[in-house]
Amino acid sequence: MDNTVNTIWKKLDENAPREISFITENDPWRFLITVMLSASTTDRQAVSTASALFARYPDAVALSEADEADVGMIIRPAGLWKTKAPRIISVSRYIAEHGLPHDPESLTLLPGIGEKTAECYAEHVLGLPAVIADTHFVRVAMRLGFTDTADRGKAAREIRERFPRDLWSRMSMVLNLHGREICRPRPRCSVCPVLSLCPSSDAASGES
């Protein structure tokens, strides 16, 4: 990594909390289902919806046998329920029959699980280095010069090639948090700790 990017990263890392977590569920199956529910909605809404779902279907076996229409009604607040309901039932059925996956690659073979969800699982459940390239992460990474693409898959690959493995998970959390709190779609540049180093600061327009 070049000197400017290295300096930006160190400043962001120093200013971020030591522990960052957006979904705190410790049960692996419940964590996975919550992440799946978080697609196209907020983590807060996903957690709230997952709580209601788990109150009725507390484990993978119960959800694997659930009625799709009933599940759909419960998860409707999280959006895309017609797509999410059959997928979380199918994933739960797989886990009920075969157990939890032990690597992110196996996860992506299941319906409704893309690279981002698999990387979340790898980092949170398996304790593996992971680049979680969600909307916030990619927006910040582009603005700060960590990557030059808005494509999530390509951005994740660039980060893996450019930065050491032991930084991947921490960087995922730090950039994601920075994107939620400061480097929003309408960035709050006046409170940004790396404003003087940011290659996109002159292009920033307004605050929210």
C-alpha cells in the first residue's frame, strides 16, 4: 500500500473503537439468518425481524419445517420477503440435515448466500480474515483511494491483493463504521479525521 493510503488507514484505525459489531448474535445459525435478512434493509431492522422470527422458529430444524407463507408474514418488515422466505427455509433445511458449513466457499453454494454474507459468516463465526464489501465499505474505500471500483466483488479482490490478511477483518469493520457515521452518501467532511488526506474531499458536497 502507498504511503498516503497507509497513513489514512492508520488514522481511521486509531480513531475507531477497538470492538465493532453490527449484528451481535452469537449463535451461528441465527447469525447467518439475520445477515440474510439484512439484505436491502438496515441491520437494526434485520435484527428486529430476526428476533420475531426466532421467537416462533427457534432453531434450524423448526424453520426448515416452517410454512413459507407464515415465515413471509413474519419477515415482511425486512423487505423482499417473497425472496427471503424460501431462501432462509432452504438454508435452514440444509443446516438441519448437514450441519453448519465450515468454510465460506461452501456457504456460497446455498440459495441466497452471496460473497458478502459468506464473508460476514467467515469473520464472525469462523474467525477467519474476511473482506466484507457492503455498500458502506465500498463507498469509503473508493473515496479514500483504497480501491478504484464500485463493483463489490472487484473491490473485495483489490483489497485482498493490496492489504495484508491480518488487516482484512478490522478494515472491513472500520471502513463500514466510517461510512455509516461520517462518510455517508452526503459526507460529514468537517468531522472526518482524515479530511486533510482524503483524495475525494474537494468533491464532497454538503453535509447531513
